[in-house]
Amino acid sequence: MSREGLDMMQLYVSDNQGFRFALDDMTVTTEFGTYDLTNSLGDGYVGDNKYPDGSNQYLTQAEMDDIISYANSKGIELVPALNVPGHMGAILEEFPDLRYTGSKSSIDLTSDEAKAFAKAIVEKYAAYFASKGCKHFNFGADEFANDLGSMGFEVIYQNGIYKEHFVPFFNDVAAIIKDNKGMTPRAFNDGVLYNNDTTVEMDQDVQVCYWSSGWGGYNLASATTLNNAGFELINTNQGYYWVLGNADWQVSVKKAGEFDCTEFEGGDTIFNPAGAMLCVWCDNGAADGLDEGAGVAEKIADVIKAFGSTLPEVRNMEPLVDETYFPDAALRQAVISQVGPYVTDLSGFTGVLDCKNTEVKDLTGIAQYLPGLTGLNLTGTKVTKLTSDMLPTGLETLNLTNCRELTFVELEDHPNLQVDFTGCVNVENLYLSGTNMTELDISAMTMLHNFVISNSQISKITAASPSAYTNAYYWNWQNAKLDLSSGTKEGKLKDGVESYFNTADLEEEINPVASQVGSGYLSYWGGNSTTIDLNRVVPLSTIQVSNPYADWGYYEVLTKMTVEVSIDGTSYTVAAEVTDATADYTVALPEGTRAQYIRITNTDEIDCYARFTVYGHEVAPMGFTYSGQQPALVREEMSDVIYERNGQQYQLLDLLSDSYKTFKTVRGTPVADLEGESWVDEAYLTSATTMPKGVKVVITDEDGEIYVPSSVEKPDLGTLDETTNVALNASVQGQSAQYSGEEAYHLFDGIITGSSNKWCGRGATGWVGFTLPESMVVGKWHSVHAKGELESYITQDFSLQVLDPNGSVTEEDFLAMSSSEKNSVMSNNSYWIDLDAVTGNLDVDVTREIPQENLVQAQVYRLYVGKSTAGNDNNVRINELELYAYTGKLVADTNGVFVADEIGTWNVSYQKGGQELESIQVRVRLSDQDLVDLSQAVESAKNDAEAAKAAAEAAQEKAETAQEAAEAARKEAIAAEEAARKAAEEAGTNRDAAEAAKDKAQEAAEKAEAAEKAAETARDEAKAAQDAAKIAQDAAQEAAEAAEKSNREAAMRAAEAAGSAKAAASKAADAATSAAAAAASAEVAASSAAQAANAMHEAQKAQAAAEDAQEQAERARDQAKEAREKADEAAQSAAENKEAAEKAAEEAKAAQEAAEAAEAAAADAQSAAEAARNAAEQSNREAAASAAQAADYAKQMAETYAESRGCRGCPEGRGRGPEEGGRGAEEGPGGRPHRRQVQRHHRAGGH
């Protein structure tokens, strides 16, 4: 290797057939546990025609150390290769639980444990090789689960595992490798942007070893796709493999010496590869590997030398754009100046190439080297001929303005190309069959000879006078979009040109456009030559050659051959010789070559298989044909609909159906006028003007909520009938490949016995589409698998499916389709969704209930098999399928139903397959009866408003009176307080009672003040009620005026205004009543406060009088005592003087009587004073309670009305809550606590 110029050796240490390198420590640890890989070392298993050598040997860590050291000494970098997540068969023999279902070689990418296991192995080995100075690590990532019976990447791409699990795993492993001392990760190309899917994000630091471009069912990304995506590519072309034990796959020295590192498998050319690789694979180690590789080394020594000789030491990897790529000098200069001077600039260019007014004649190179070109401006150039194969397939615009030398245009392979032909005066042949252009200007092309626009979208033609087209030979307008009615421009042109053809004397010509006239093949087993018989003499053009199996390694490319032609099959002439061809090429035959027989000879006598397609020029068609027109149609835009609120039910689908009857052609001709015209496609007209089936009507209100019609009866699902098999004798609509005698109808024949009475489908996957007699809700299904056969034949993964209700194909569409159309739908997974799915099945009899959330009403079903068996036998064996349905319906048929029972506006969207066809608005307005009701409502609102206003004014007056009374009460209370104060000062002997009277008077004053404030609040509320009444009156007036105009729109607004007016009037009336009640309470409270003040004043006077009486009684008692003492003295003196004694006794008796009378009077006075005090206190308490009650009620009314002022048209509230500085809910006037009392007052209209 070193001697021949190679600098890396990639050593593949693990595959299905063996795990050949052991580290000193063979354990790996993940979050799921620790795994010992020791038992996986050595031989793996036999599979895919690959065999281990039977030695069970492997390299030790010490031996690998020596290999790396030796390689380094020779200037060779060792690149370890350990494959994940596939090609892990040898390792997984010891860890079968981590395998992907049905695969022995690959881990289960949906298992976190399996992925962690594989990553841990890479981490383990990457750390070792990084420690030895290795700079690269190949983690394979190819041929995942290719032992499933179908290609694994295709399977996981279709089922979503590729994007959800493989791509993240790929990136994670690449990161692990990069994290080990910055090693560069490598992988084979299989899983990188599989299916050319550039939407996935994969680590572009991974160098891609590109070995295959794929094959049928294995859709690998092209080398160009990967290169354009930014990946470095290593050319690992499988056509140059050397495989142990397989002579058909051992590249010869000659072929190895012809290797070109820029030519990649699949035919792509990449000018800047990161390197190239010659692979020696040990598919059959027992054949060549038992001598420790000595025989292999000897056999491939010359191959390595030849291969190494092709690798450039110093090569300009970016060749310049020259005549090899663009022979036309003017075109080449335009490319260099606008795209770039290097060939590598070409493939990535997108945009417009402007060649305006240059000398460009030859467009060779544009299609091949500028694939991303979107626009080409050839205005004023010298181009004479333009064909589809000259242009890249993605070209969008082509400007041919004033190309006066242009005579031939064929663009039939570019349907989406928009072309400007202005000023192309010499065009004779114009082939635009299938174009999607809708308008065409041929007014300058009066030289048109062959003019073909068949099967195109052209609906309008701008032309010169019909009499100008006198060079016409073959005009074909069949199946275009033209309206050829006599009054249209196109109709007049048709009539004029047809008149020309009816009178012109035309001679037969050869078609200038070549078409396929024959085909054949040449194979090594059929000899070195083949003869193709065209069955008639034909002017020949080209022969296309392909080598379809060159990539397989069995056949070589037919690079040398001769082409001979003959008219009679006896005398042959050499027409062409090929000496150095590639896999696919075209042989151009000399102009004027005519023949019936073509003999092709393999002059190199190599083993090949080549196919030939012969193109020639048939006799050209002649005349004018224009039948089968499908005129482009337009229909009137659907208008919004207005219904009256009458409770009537409408079907909105009828509106769409009616709109399909308004179709006209783009030239304005009604469809009805086209009936019977011979040039029109009647079936097309019928189809185009009939509303599509399966249209869904989505109705939403102004808030986006889905509309549900009020009068539609709700469906009843009923019960699940588990006795009636509704699938018995179901109608099979189609199926995947199956065996004769074991067709799909056996699924539904009710016969389960016998292993031959089944559906036996070919392949690892399969499907059967079928219909029930009517639409049903299936709730249970039963299936029987491989009855009486091997357990390994049991179907593993299968599901019951229906058409996706949000998809583009409805059941109505499906049932109306042809057999081929149905088959196309049934074979496409994207149209179907699972009702229920079974995975990993091991049972013969499987009974399943369909989850409630998956229930649908359907007539069309599909049985899909995702994996036929658990083994490698790829055949489906299902004996019977039974379905059991509910007795009722899942949904009511309300599609398009609308009931006009509520005023409002609804948005209506007509949808098909998730796409909107049309949208309108439906509005419901007032009916005539509504207007009558409205008039009455308006009048009622006006009356209510007037009443509210009057009530408010009365409340205002009462509130003002209450305030005046409260003010007077407050003054009286103040006077009482002052009198009490003075009485207290004057009452010297009973000061405590006086002080108590003073306190009571003070409290009465405070209560009076509270009553005054309550009255003030009541007045404010009355004023607010008056304002609301005014607003209500204005609203009612507006409603009345609107109603009088008899305008329905204004009437609808009037209805709202009347409602608002009535509500406002009602609230105003309530507020006025509340204010009046509050005022009355305040007035009573004020009166009570005044009475309390008066009572207190009288009590104070009574108390003062009692105190005076008590003082007099005290004085009388003192006098009586003095009189008794005098009487005693008199009694004593009586002995001395009888006369004097008797007189004294009388005086004493009189004094005693007087004293007793005074004492009684004093007691009476004191009782009267106490009674007066008690009466005053009671009066004061009652007054205080009345005042508190009035204040509290007034406050409640104020709060109630403040809340009511949130309605439309009411004035803003003026009250303040506690958070705004008002008193707390449990505080009385002045902020002092009081005991809150609430009394409910019931009135009409609320409380």
C-alpha cells in the first residue's frame, strides 16, 4: 500500500459473520446496565450468502497495538471500522433482546436500551483508537436491517423510524467519535439523506464512503445530492470491489487501472472527492482467508498497484469551463462571466442565464452542466433549433423574443416552462404538446408548418388573420383547452385554417421529430451480436444504449461495438463504430440513414448485457385535428347568502351545486351553448360542471366555533352486535401480489378449516382492500393466521384501516373510481389510517376491539400487513377476517345543514381533501314578524324609559326632602347635646346621669349625621338613575327611528338598541326605587333622630326637675327631722306644761305629716326622673337603630346600582370601594365599628 501511494488502511473489525477485535476490558456500561461482549467475539453466523471462516479467531489489544505501530512506520494511518446500528449480527447473537423485530443483524432503533448499547460500544472502541493516535473512525451505518426480506432503510423511511430514530442516532454516534480527541467520523452512504431527502439534518462532519447509488426499492441519495448538501465524499465504488470467494466480484487489474476517482457509482461526477477506497471484503473467509491472508495479499497486489496508479498526486481538481462543456464560444463566455470559470461552479448555480443579443447558436452543455438553471434569456440570439433535451428539466422561463433564425421548437418534455415567442417570425415547427401555458401568441408565426398543442392547457390563442397561415401541413389541437365556438377568436382561426386544409394540395413528408421505432438487447449468453428488425424501412436518427446491470458486478459495460444497417436483411453497411463508451450513451447515425434491419456487434467480446432503443423518423401526420376540446371554464363567484330568521332548515351544499351550473368558457360562452358541438369533449363538460363528491361543509361562527344545527337529531351508536359478521362475502376491491388458488376472497368466505383455504400474499408486506354492503361502525374484528401451519408462519404485524377522512380521496371518490384507480389508492399507504394495529403477534386467533376514540363510520376498508412472519419466510397467510359492527350510527349526516333560527353571521368553507374549494358567509336577519315584534319592543322600551325617568325625578325630590329633614335632625341633635351639656353642668348632685345623658345626645347627633349622609347618597343615586333613564330614553328613541325606516339592517341594530334601552330603563327604575326607599329610610331616620333629640331634651329637663324635687325633699326631710327633734323637746316640756305640750304635740304631728309628705314627694320625683331617663334612653336606641338601618340600606342600594352601571349606555359609576379610600365594609360613619344589619326589600323586577 505504501509503495503504491495509498495512505490509509480501513480495518473492519465487526460484522454479522464475526467480531474480530477484543479489548482487554470487554464490558460496556449504560444507564440500563453492564454488558460483557466477550462471548460475542469470534465467528458470527451464516447469512446473505456470507460465511465466517470457522476459525473463531480475533485480534487482541496487544496485536492491534502492533498493527497500528507497524502501519505508522509505513506512513499508513489505520482507520477502524465498527458498524452500527446494522451489521452487528455477531454481537447481537449474545443480546437477541436488543434486535430490531425480524432482523438478526440490526438493533431496535426504537429501543433506548439498544441505542445506548450500540453507542457505548462505539465509545469504548473510539476511546482506544483515539489513544493510539488514529484520526478517523468509520461507524458504517449501512444496510440497516436488510435481512427483513425487504430493504431496511426503505421500510424505516416509510414507517417514520428513519427520521425519528435513525437520524438522531447517526448524529449522536458522530458526536461520540468527534469527542474522542477530535477524530473524524465516517459512514457508508446508505442512510445519509436516504431517498434524496434533504429536509433531514445530519452531521456534515461525517465523511461519506459512497459505494452504491441504490437499486429498485433501495432509494439511496445520489453522490451529487450529498456533495451539494456539503458532505465530503470518498469514492468507494462497488464496481471495483474485491470479494473473497466470489470471482464475479473480484475487480480485474485492467479495470482497476481504469478507475477515475471523480466518477462515482451511479454516473455522477464529483470533482473534489475527499479520497478513494479499494475494498476487500471477507464475505467468504473460508474460501481465501485460511492462510492468514497470504493468498489474498498475493492476488490483490497487482490490483492495488493498478488502483493506486490512478490516484492523482497533484491534480487540478477544479477544471476550468472550456469547449468540452460548452462548445459555443458566446454561450461559454456568458456562463463564465455569470456562473463562474470552474466546472465546480456549474452544478450549484441557480437563477437566470442572460444571453440577450449575443451570437449564441449552440446550446450544448446547458442541460447537462447547468441543472439548477431556472431562467434562460435568448432574446435576439442566433439559435435555429430548440428541443427539450437541450434544456434542464427545472427551467421555468425561456425568452425567445426576436429569435429570427429560429425555425424549430420542441418543448414537449417541459410542461411547466413559460415561453415568450414574440418576434419569432420564421418558426415552422412548433411542438408544445402537454404544455401548461394557458395563452400563446402566434401572430408573428405565419410560417407555421407543424403546430402541435395537443393535450395542453392552452385556452387562448392570439393569431394573425387565418388567411396568413398558408404554410400549414400538420396542426394538432386535440384535447386542448380551447373554446372553438364560431364567435370566439379561436373559433374563427379554426374555421379559416380548416378551410385552407380542405383546399390545399399537400404532399407526404417525413416527421422532423424522431420517435422510438424499435428496441432490442445483447447479452453474452446470446452471442456477440444481435439484430433488430423494425418491420419496415425507416429513416434512422439515433440508438440509445444502456447497461442496466453494470453495477451488479456480473456484467461489464459494452464499450466497443459496431452498428450495421440493411434494407433487405442480407447486405449490411457499417453505420457507426463505438470504441470508448460509458454505461449509458447515445449513438448518432449519419443523416439520411434508412434501414429495416440493424445489427449490433460486441467487438470486445466481453461479458455484458446491453439494451438498445432505436429512434427514427416516421412518415409525418398531415391535416388539421382539433377534437376532444376541454375548454377552460370559469364559474361565477359564489355570493354571500342572507336568510330571514324563520327556523327553516337549508342545505348549503345546494349553493355550491348551483354555482357549478354557472360555468362559462374563458371566452364567455355558456356551457349550455356547447352541448352538441362536435369538437367538444362532452364527458369533460359533464364532469367539470358537476359538484365534486365528498365535499365537506365547515361552518363556523364569528368566534371560530363550529356550528351545530339545533334541529338535527343526535345519532345513536346502539349496541355492538357480536353475532353478525358484517365482512362475510365482502367485496374485494384489490390486493397486493398473491398466489393462485389462495386469493384474497378467502378472507371473507366464512371457511376457516384447511391450511389451503386462506389468502396467501407474496412478500414481507401486503394488503387487501374491500368494501362492506353499506357504511357501518365496526367495533370488533377477528382474524385467523396460518391455521394448521408452522408457528413461524403466523402474521406478525397487521392492522385494519380506513381511508383518511382528512385525505384527498373520500369514500365517494373511491367507489366511483375505475379498478386501476382504486388499485393505485389501495397500494398507497398515505391514503389510509389505522383503526387498530397489532404488532409482534404470536397467536393464530386474534380478536380485537377497536378503541372508542378510533371508531368511524365507513364502507371501505383495508387490511394491511406490515410484517408477514417472524421468520424469513416472506409470505402472508391469513385464513379469515371477520368484522362486527354497532347497530346504530356514529354521526348524524349534518354536512351542509343550516337552520336559520338565530340572528348572526357564519363563515362557510367548502372543502375537499383538506383543500378549500369555496368560501362564503351566511347571514341571518330579522323576519317580517321580527319587525312587528321589534316595533312593539321599541314602544315598550320608550314607555319603560319614561316611567324610569319619572321615578328617578320623584326619588330625587324625596332624597332632597330627606336631606333637609336629616339636616334639621342634626341641628336638633346638636342643640340637645348642648342642652345636655348645660344640664350636666347645672346638675351638681347627679353628675353621672347628666354625663350619660350628654353621651346619648352625642350619639344621637352622630346618628343624625349618618342619616344625612345616607340621604346624600340616595340623592346621588337618584341623579344617576335619572341619567340612566335619559340614556334609556335616547336609545329607545333611536330604536324607534330605525324601526320607522323599515330598514332591516337598521332594524337589527334597533333590536339591540331596544334591548339595551329596556335593560337600561329597568335598571334605572330599580335604581330610582332603591333611591326612593333609601330617601324614605333616611327621612324616617332623620325624624327618629329629631324625636330622640327632643326626648332627650325633655328627659334632661325632667331629670333636672327631679333633681330639684329631690333637693326640696331632702330639705323637707331635714326640716321634718328638725321638727321631730323639736317635738321631742316639746314632749319633754309637756310634763312641765300640759297646755304647752298638747300644742307642741299637735305641731309635732303636723311637722311629721309634712315631712312624710315631702319625703314621698321626693321619692315620686326621683322615680319620675328615673322613668324619664329610661324613656329617653329607649327613644335614643330606637332612633339610633333606625338611622343605622337607613344608612346601611342606602349603602346597599348604592352598591347595587354601581354594579348595574356596567351595562351598555349607563354612566360610569362614581362610588369608591374600600381600596379607593372608602370606609370598610364593617365600619360605620367616621370609620368606627358597628354591627351591620341587612334587610331585604322585595319589589317587582328584583330586589
